[in-house]
Amino acid sequence: MTITAPRPGFTVDPWDPGYGAALDHEALGEQKITTAELDLGIEVPGADWRPISPASSAAAPGVLLVADGVRRIDARVWAHQPDGAVPLPGIAASLAAGIVRCVPGGGTPATLVDVEVSRSVFSASPDVPDIVTAAATYQGRRASGATMDQLSLALQQHLAELEVDVAIRYRAQAGSDDLLLVDGPLRGRTHLPRTVGYIKTHHTAYLPSPQAAIVSALLPGQRTPVFLMGTSWSRHAWYLRLPIRSATPWAGIVRCEAGADLFADEVIGLADAVSRLLPPLAGVDYKDPRAPQNLVPIGGLEKLLRHRLGDARLLYRSLRLAATHGTGAPHERPPVSV
């Protein structure tokens, strides 16, 4: 007689809990409603959706560029107002963006080819002064509001702009027919040619239940059909499952995005190429707490960029000293307190 072991009542998310979860639990059901406009019939009719194994004939790019950025808040600050009004809160932050060059299947290690570091102070003050310290200069940038969410949004927008600038600069120098993978949604970067957005976490359920079930049914290396998605901006998208051992719902699932202006055959070919290219680059759980979604080149780039941010304690002390003794710049404007 064969005895079947009872199925466990739960599974453990493979991500380190310090990073949250790869899938928001609300995205599994209908609790979080999206207003996205969907065209599910770009590749096959929506009723015929099925897991797709990428065509072996899909042309892989000769070079893969991976762009990413990191940020760190070095200090909370208060910007004093010239008219004596209540000081406005702000943040002094260090940011770094970089490009890693990979040659798929070439046996060549990934190489850091460009990097840029920026230090900025964000505030809702009408005239945000630069903070000049002995260690670094923080460029004043205005945020849309004084809440922490608004300050963080201004910081994130500047980081996205920095990533775009680095990508455009390197491509102008290299001039190769490459594919650029940007970590995160493609928003604000859809104008970049041959570019794919790479989303590791899922906070919103964009697909109706029948199509969402296809995502859950994907095997490692398989993808969903391509679809067109419109929210406040439009883009093509598809889901891909990376190699993983976990049985957690949507484990190893990533979403890829491409520009809405691509023709159907172009974006389908791109989806096949990316779906063949990414699984061998998947992170491994004994090295990365966000494996497999945090690709090896992304994890390596993040580590290098965090090192480029500099010593947080040294920068904090220099900010405190600048606030106490003056910014080191001409004092036409009041100093910023840290």
C-alpha cells in the first residue's frame, strides 16, 4: 500500500524577510484592483493563452548591458527659510548609477564599464542651497512637497535620470548593437532603444484570473504571451519564470517591459531573446537573499555601486560640521541644519 504524505499547509518564501516578499499577497487575488487597460491578444488571443517556451532560433544580442542604481540617505536636514518661517525638512543623499557589460555565452566575466556618483540635498524649499562639506558637495534639488514620501520620490526620480544619463553616455561611446536591461519599470526610459525593463516584485495584479493562472503554471524558462498594458503610460509586457526550487506562488516570476511603439513581431522576438538570455543569469539562493530574481550581474553591480557611495559615517560627520561651521560656500543664503 502506498501512503501519500500530506501536503504542507504553507510554503516559505525564498526571499530573505528583510527584503519583504517578491509577491504582495493582495496581488494573488482581487483585493487590489487595477485600472490598467490591457490588450491580451498581441501574440495569441487572450482565451488561448498558454505557457510559451522561447524559440531556439531567437536571436540573442551580442552584448547585454545591465543598468542599475543605488541610493542612500546620508542625513535628515532642515532648510531654514529667509523670511524666518518654519524650517522645511529635507534629505541629503548619495546616489550611484552604473552599467555592467556582459557577453552572453562568451565566457567573459561581466565588466563594470561606466559609473556616476551624485550627492544631492532634496527639500521643498523654494531655493534649496547646495551643501558644501569637507568630504563632498550636495547639490540642492527641489522636491514637490515636504513629506518623506515626496522627498523619497524626488530622490528616486533623480536616480532614474542618473541611470538614463549613464546608459546614453556609454552607448554613445561604445556604439554596439546591444540590449539594455534596466532594473525596474521602464517608465521614463521608454525612449531608450533596444531596452527592456526588469521588475522583480509584484504589488499589483494586472492580469485577469484566467491569464494570471497561466503565470502560475509557467515552468522555469517559460514565459507568458506578450500583452500591451496601459496605466498612466503604455508598454508591452510579459512574465517569465526563472529557475527556482521553491513552490511558493509566483516564485521566480519576473515581469519584463518593452516600449509600446514596437511592432508585434519585434516585441515577440525580443521577448524570446530575453527569455533565453536571463535564466542562466539567475541569482542563486546561497549567495543572494533575493534569488533568483536578483540576477548575478545586478547583484554584483549593486555591490560595486554601494562601495562607490563612500563612507556613510564620514559623510554624516562632514554634514554635521558644515551645519555647525557653515557650508564652506559664500553665505548669501542661510546654512542648512543637519
